[in-house]
Amino acid sequence: MKRKARRMARPVVAALLLMAIPAEADDGPTGHVAEVNGMEMYYEVSGAGKPLVILHGAYMSIESMGDIIPLAAETHRVYALEFQGHGRTEDTGRPITYPNLADDVAAFMAAVDLPQADVFGYSMGAAAALQLAIRHPERVDRLVLASVAFDESGWQHAFRDFIPQMTPDMLVGSPLETEWRNLAPDPDGFAELAEKLIALEKQPMHWKEAVEALDLPVLLIAGDADVVTLEHTVALFRLLGGGAMGDLGPPLPASRLAILPATSHTAVINQPGMLMRFMEPFLQGETPAGMWD
């Protein structure tokens, strides 16, 4: 089916991990529905090449991921899905947790006969992608995580202080709900979704040992003014084997780190060209040459 994404400009609360700026495109991907863990999950497929699964953030949809999807589709077979209660995917009575989201992605890949793929996740989608690699490592080849934490201590203090104050009333009736209603199967279910996503922010994330056990290449991307602290992002990079001197030490590790300058959390996904300049060489297995290479 043909799609024409709409350009949106919505002020959002950065602490809520929201983003709502879609791409403009003349021709969009084809839309489908897959039966996944008792719900009908909406997804779109575009492009050709090695498969890449793209996972959006909280309160988002495929459209609000912006131009990263069509850009990635120039060199990859892109599978962009919409999580439980997001976009055109129905909600269920089940709570939204990172393990549940990860299991949904694994079940989705099984449903569409996709044994393994590279995976890119942003924000909530990045945490779900990290859990996918932990819980279903056979499904992931290379992993790109934008704005992710492996422990709740990694969130900025301002966000950690704000979490206990979150209520659905902060978002009900907002432009964010209006955009959500445009796609939702149940346009009256926003308050319930907001309640589940607020509960998600309060769930513990003690994944250090599981991260250390990962055995796959990971590209970490974060803004220098992200919701995740720079110190936490570097700590995650070191857990993945990164941070040593490349010229005088052992070969470069498989994992990589990229920090976007002058970039807040919601601005990370709004720089698709820069994201792809980091992502594509990593996904292709290319390494910049040093002076003695």
C-alpha cells in the first residue's frame, strides 16, 4: 500500500521519552498484520538487502520514527513494527514490560519467517532490543541501540526525580493523544496505555551481568544531552568490550560508540542522516582504517 507520511512538529516532555516527527515520502512501505502473542501486530516492510528490524520508542509509531526507515530501506530489507498499544497494534490486558516487548519481537520474527536480523531500537525500542539480544540471542546478528540504559541508575537525575510525579492526566487531552488516536484501533484507550508506560518507567533494570554475557557486535548511540547520562553510556560500552586504545593494543572490539553533539533525547531520532552515517558502516562490518592499517 502507498503511504505519504505527514510532517509533525509537536512539543513534548523530554523526560517522557516521546518523539512525534514523521518523515515525508511519496511512496511508503507495504503494511501487514501478524498474529503475535494473542494480538494483531501491525508492521511494514520496505527495501531490499540484509534484514533490519526497527523498533520505535514509547508513545510512538512507525511514522514518528521519521526518515530513518526510508533511508535504511535503501540498503536493507526493513521490518518496522508497532508495539503493543502503539500505532495500529491493539493493546491487551497484559502489562508492558521490556521482557514482554522483547518476546513480542521474537514472536514477530518467527511469524514472518525471519530467523535472524540486524536490529535498531530507539529509546523504549532500544531497551526492548537489548532484552531481545539477552533473551533471544539467536535472533540478533548486529544490534544498534540509540538512547538506552541497562540500569535505572543510568537515567539523568532530572528524569529519575520526575518519574514518581508522572500521571496519565499529564498526557490525556494533549496533542500527543490526538496523534495517537489517528492510528489506534481503540481511540479511547490512551489513558490505559499511558498508565502502562508510566509503570514501565518504574520497573527495575538490573541487566549488567546479562549485558556482559552478550556475544554480538553492538553500536551504542546517544545524544550528549540525552535522558541517559554520558557516564552510563560509556559504562555500557565498556561492558561490551569497548574503550581500549586501538593502535597500541589488541584489535578493535566489535562494539562501537557514537555520541551526537548538541542532541537531546528527542533530537536523536530527528537526525536520520547522521544516524545512518554511523549505522551503515557498522551494519556492513566496515572499520575505519588507521595510519598503519
